[in-house]
Amino acid sequence: MDKIEVGGRTVEEAIAIAARELGIGTDAVEYEVVEEGAKGFLGLGQAPTVIKAWVREGYEAPTPGAAEPVAVVTEELGEVDQTQMESKPVAVETGGEADLFNGTVLKMLEDILGAMHVAAKPVVKSTEADEITVDIQGGDVAILIGRHGQTLDALQYLLSIAANRACGTRWRLILDAEGYRDRHREILEKKAHDYAAAVKSEGQEAELEPQSARDRRIVHMALADDPEVYTYSEGEGDNRHVVISPKK
């Protein structure tokens, strides 16, 4: 199995680069982190991460022009119903307002993906209370994620406004792309714990790089129960960042 080594500013960026080098979508990439980058303050890094990547075992490239089947996600069971396969995404059956919002979001996304010539499809992953999660699957979706998820966040914001206005609803939309949100959260949580360990060892504060409000919240939550450190945010606008400080 051929393996390549590539580097990027983040793991997500390195995966996207590897996918292009291998000629596959990011969903078909398997990898391991070789180097987490050069070290910065308190031994924690800023420089590119290097990964070793290869094609996922059992991956078969889709036939050009062929429509990929889409599994119906059953909300009650959280499982894939293999007996119900269609040629395009379908909404989770929740009835009424949710179905209307689901269908509107999926149609808008299909139009956007078609205009961008991105070989991917949107699938409703979950519907809970007034929140719906839609995942964009297949093809090279890295272009939809952007640096630190900024493109995905912007698309989510615009789709949420457009779909709610079109439907006269007030649903909250969570837009994902090939599980990026979960991977990104895991990376941020690990980084938060690594910084916290360094803070405990050195006995001095550590400042993280400027982050979005969502990312700062993830860091705060990751360390909320740590008895030896506390976190707070400082800075304004695009420079707002998390500070991890040792408890006296």
C-alpha cells in the first residue's frame, strides 16, 4: 500500500492535501500523525503538522457519472436502514415543520454543490428539538471546509438564514462535512489538554492563538472540570483568544 507524507497548517489541511495527491476524496484517506510541528510557547506548536497518508483499505473509486446510493438515517434507531436506498438525499422523517426545513436546506445545498461542481451530497444526520444536523458527504469536500472551518461556518450561517426565511421557521442548522466538526473538536480538546499540562508543569499562563467563539467554547468546556487550571478569554474581535492559567 503506497503511503505519502504531506504537511499542512492543521491536520484537516494536511488530509485535504493528501487527498489531492492521492486523487481521492478526504473520506477515503487514512492517516497517522508523524510530526505535530515545531514548538512554540511552553513547548507547544505553531508550525505545520506532518502526516503519513494512504488510501483506505477496501476503497473503490465511484464510477464517473454514476449516482451514489444514499442511506436513510433513522432517527429513532440512529442506524442506517440498508433496505431504503434512493438516488438523492432524503430528510429524516420527523413531520411537518422539520421536513419542510430539511427539504429546503437539502435543495439549497444541492444547488450550491452543483454550481461548484463538487461531487458530494447532503444528508440529514439528526433532528433534535429545534436543531438539525446536515452532513455533506463524498468527493473532495475540503473546499467547503476552509481554513479552521471558516468556509463551512459561513455557509452554515447563510443557509440557516435563507432556509428559515423561506420556511417561516426558527430551526438551528448545524452543517458538517465528512465529520469535520467531530475531528476538529477532538483536535482542539487534545490541544487544550496539552496546553493545560504545560501550564501545570511551568506554573505560568499560556495563550492560545485567536479562535472563533465556537472553538473558544470547546477549549473552555474541555478544561472546565480540571481542578488545577482555569480558562478565560481576552482580546477583541479577530484577536480574541483563550488563556489557560494555573489555579493558585
